[in-house]
Amino acid sequence: MGADFCSVTLLWHNDDLPQWDKAEQLIRDGKARVSEQELDTDDMVEALHNLKEVVEGDRRDIDRHFLMGQLKGWNIIVTGGMTWGDSPTEAFDIITTCDNISVFDPDLGCYTPLMRFLKFV
């Protein structure tokens, strides 16, 4: 058995900036749930803050793409690498943790995956 390549990608448009504050408030109000992991409210808020740092910060474990031409305005973040069962990057862990959180979206009246709520595709 050898190593496998694992990666995750975030995609969003400049017109759909993440709703960080609204998501945090919904988590703090107890309107969030988690699948596949044990996270309390503080853990979910920390994961959200870490995701914001991945998106807005300057990191070496991600690759950013700003598309041009017909796809102008779209942003892509990719992270990953070879793994033998461990995590390929810290950003990979952050993104996959946030992918397991859902928040109650008052506009839709249902639980929505955090990544979609923040407008990541």
C-alpha cells in the first residue's frame, strides 16, 4: 500500500462574500449541528475562525487561483497532498471540519451545510 493524494477545493464568486458574522451568531445561538465529529459550540466557532483565516490569510499550505476571462470574479483555493492516513495539510483539516458543520438558515427554514451557507460552492 502506498500513499494517496487527497485534496479539497473552495470555490466562490466575489459577489458572494462569506457571511462570517451571521454564521458565528447562528452557531453561538445553538442553531448548528455537526456530523461525523464531536464539536461543541466553541470548537465550531474556532473552526469558523480558522476557515476565515484560510480564505483571507496568507498561507503556504493552499494554492489560490483568481480566474480571468469568462470566469473572471471566481476564486479557488486548493489544498492537499500525499497522505498515508494522516492529514496532508492543516488547511485540509480546517476545510473538512467546517464541511461537517450545518447551521439553521433562517432564509431557507432548514439546516444548510456551513460551506454552502457561507456561499462556497
